[in-house]
Amino acid sequence: MPDLEQTLIDYSLGLLKRKDSEEVETLIAKDKQVAQQFSVVQDSLCLMGTSARHAKPNDDLKARVMEICESAKPEITPHPLELLNLAPALPIKRYIGGGASVDLGDLGKSDLKDRVNRLYEGMLELRDLVCGTSAASEGDLSELCKSADSISVELPKHNSVCSNGVSSVPHEQAIQSFLRTQLTSLPSMGYFLKKIREGFGNAGDARRLFYLRRDQMKIMRASFADLDATLLAEDEKLRLHGAGLLRTKWWGAEHSYYNRPGKVMCGNFFEGPVTERCVEFAEYDSNLYCFANLLGSKSENGGFQIELDNSKIPECVLATLSAITSSENHSELKDIIVKKYHRETMDEDGYLAHLVKSSISRAFQLSTTSEALNTKLLGCERTGNQTLLWFVWPAILPNHGGGEATTSNPLQ
Amino acid sequence: MKVVEEEFWERIATGDTSALAELYDSIGTKLFSLSYQILNDRWDAEEVVQDAFAALWKKPQAFNPQKGKLTSWLMVLVRNRSVDRYRSRKRRKDTASLDTVLEVHPADESEDIPSSASQTDEKQLLGSAIENLPPKQIKVLKLSYFKGLTHPEIAQELGISLGTVKSRIRLGVEKLRLSLPNSLR
């Protein structure tokens, strides 16, 4: 039966359309002979796969695989009841990011504009040194170590960002854009660069730098429209970003807000898209970094757990970050989250919370940032000895028309 | 072998993490090599392998032992996810040339020494299976398998008819099948 064999080969290679794939699946399920033939086709193709040139994964891959399995316990942290009764009003048109973007000129005459440009150039320099084809990715950090000192990445010092010319910026939104480039992924990047510079790094640190650098550049482009217009145009294209991207990145990762490292665990992560475009993903990511930095710096051991759920709140995705905290640190976190915005007195922690509030206000088209807090679209609560930070984001509905095309892969 | 793999799967389905660790030890490097050959990017390949194991752990019933071997299923899963990712990257004009992926790679000197006789046998079996294929069939199979090109894309790339592409793939797979041990045919 050459036609059937051809169909089974095409099916295994992901070449069939969805409808045809479904027909093959039905046939395999009800006809034992077809199932047997399918099994042989798969084994034959497996031989092709085994012919791939030998490449050894980094040693920490197995550890990450095992961490995934050992920590995949759903909902370790119980959600407060008030959170489960949320039913937020959704805007008619779904927010797809980009609303926080300003031009570099909006930073005024300050040297902040130069700092942003220099930082972006530093990220470009770092790109080839930590990418998946770099020597560092294979565990050879000599080139990265050598270059790490000369890369023009100006790392912020803790509690110095807000006092460094920020208050003279006339444009409110520009202050937020600038701080987003300084306070989200950059502090953790500083931690890993320092490790590398001091000769304590390994391939896993290079991998973490790869993610942080990529996120940093996306966040920077989403914050300043004229920073890299060519790549921003790519970021603005419709391209679904799944929760899996976040899970893979955060699972078992070491994260550090300045010099407070801790381990990140991932609990329940739903399967499906979270954002529609890179610019939206950058904003979502930025919110996660803000809360990760706040919570990590106040948790008992620097570590925390992330969960993403799309079943608790109608047509919304709920992101929760939880960690064991002392009651003093919990109170402090709660104060930071509920604190009203005062430009003159706002410190870095306050801005981390404010950036998330602003983002949620944009996503739900609220008139004030305090409305986001009052309607529980973000918040901070205590459950047992843990602090729970959360924010809510409009979900992408199942009948969404666009997005990333994939092979009609029957096995995924 | 199939029985052993079914045992792995049954243990994984009951939440036995040591079974997953053993499965990783036996096939992790092969899966990574496959993904790395397609993507030519270490971080991407690691992500694909990590996600494949996570998918199996989270939803073991996605694999059905009635439909074949667990390792074959995982290889197909990793291959298809890698190809998806490769295509996505290609759309963003961020990909290596065809030649990079299709060049013949000599055995890596640092390659692990097979730890058992069965591994040696498997390599010999595999070597002869691929060697026995006519070069034209190998080329079409590689474009399809490692590059994820569709039949029309391969036809265009090589300047041959669609029917020729299909028949070369089918004949290639048939010859690979003949190299499988009788018990698996």
C-alpha cells in the first residue's frame, strides 16, 4: 500500500493539513495493521534522526529536565478567595502592547538618552558572546570573560537609579520607559556579568545572560520607539508567544535583584498563548521582572515560584509569584504595592510596583493606576508564611485568527 | 527493547522521576544531537529537548505504546518541534544556510565511546542503513527530515518533479525500514 505508506510518512513529518492529520489519526486508532505500519515508519525515520552529528548537551540540561518534573506540582500556593471571584471588565479591543513607548527625545536634555543608547550598544556587543552558537554556550567562557570587562554595559547601582537625573525628566511616561530599561532584567544581568568577570561563571550563567540580554533588548525597544526602529518593526508583527516560553526561561533559573540571588521554581503553567506580539511580550515580561525583583529581594532565601493560570479568572491570565517571607518583609512588600505614586519621593522599589500598575492600567484601559489596585488586577496578599504577588492580563481567546504558523504536527 | 521502553513509560506515567532520569540518560544526547543538527543553536536545542521531556512528564498519555516505540515517538516529537522553531527563525531571516545543515559531518572526535555492545551495533546498523541509500535519496530525505521542507519546496530546491520527491522519500524510508531488525519491521 504505497499510498498509505506515503501518507504515514507525510503525517510523521508534519506535512499534512490538520484535517488530513485527524483522518490519519482515526485510521491509526481503529486499524491495528495501519498502527503497525505507522510504528515501522516512525522507527525508520528515527534512524534518520539518529544519523545526526553527535553533540553533547551541557551538563545542566539533565538537572533542568529533572527540576521540571520534580517541581511540576500544580498550585503549591493557595490563592486568596477574593482573587478567585474576580471578573474584570475587558476592553472591547484587546491590548497588544506598545502603549508605553516614547521617543528618546522625551528624556529631555539629560544624559539619560546617551545612557540608553550606550546600554543598547553594549547589549549588541554581548549578543554574539552568549548566543547559542557561541563558545560560551559550549562551556568555553574565555572569550566572554575577556570581553566582559570591556563591554560598555553601564550597570545601575542599587538605589542610585532614581537619584541620577531621573527627576529632571519632564515627560512622565519617559521616566517610566527609562526605569524599565534599568530596573527589570538589567540588575540580574549585572549579577551574572560580575560572576563571569570574576571567573566564577559557567555555561549555565552564559545561558542565563543570553535570556536576560534578549529580554533587555526587547524591553528597551518597546520602551523607546526610535532606539532600533528596524527590529522594533519585527517586534510589532503578529506572533503568538506561548506560556511555555516563559516556563522554559524561568524554570530552575537563578535570578538575582542586584546581589540577592535565588532559585526560581515554576508551578502550574497553562498551555497556550499569552501575548500576541513581541512588544506585548516585552511589557508582560517587564511586569514579571518587576515582581520577581521585588519578591526575590524580600524572600527568605532569594527564591520564589511563578505560576501562570488561565482558568481562574474569566478571559484572563493570572500570573502569581510567591515566596516564603518574614512578616516584616511581607508588610514592607504590601506597603510598596499599595503606595501611591509621588514622583519626588518614589524609590526604586516603589517604581517597580508602579511600572506594573501602569502596565495593567493600559491593558485594561483604566483611567488611573490606583484603579488597577482597587479592582485587584494586581496585588499582594499573605497565605500562611508566603507572600503572593499577582497581576492579571487579558487572555488571547481560542478563536484568535492570527499568530505563529506551525507545522501541522500531529504529535505536539 | 520495546518492552523495556514500555516499562519506562509505565513508570513515568505513575510519576517515577527515576524512570525519567534513566530515559534521559539513554536518549537525551541523541535528542539533543538531532535538535542541534536542525537548529544549529545550543540554547534552542536545549529548550526543545527540555520541553519534550516536560511534555512527556506532564502528559504521558500523549504517547500510545500501541503506535510504536517511546524513543521513536520522542525523536519525531523533537524533530517536529525543532523544525517548527527553525521555520519560525527562518521567517525572521535569522537562519544558517542550507549548506551548513546539509554538509556531511565526520564523526566527532570527542564523541562518547559507546558504552555498550548494543550501542556499537546500533551505530553500525545505522551507518550501513544510511550508506546503502543512493545519494539522491539521502539528499531528499535530509531536506525533508532535517530542514522540514515540504515536497513542493524540495522539488523547487532540487529542480525535480513533485512525484520524484515523493517517490525518493518513500523509497528512502523503505530502505531504512529494511535495515531495521526483523522484530521491528
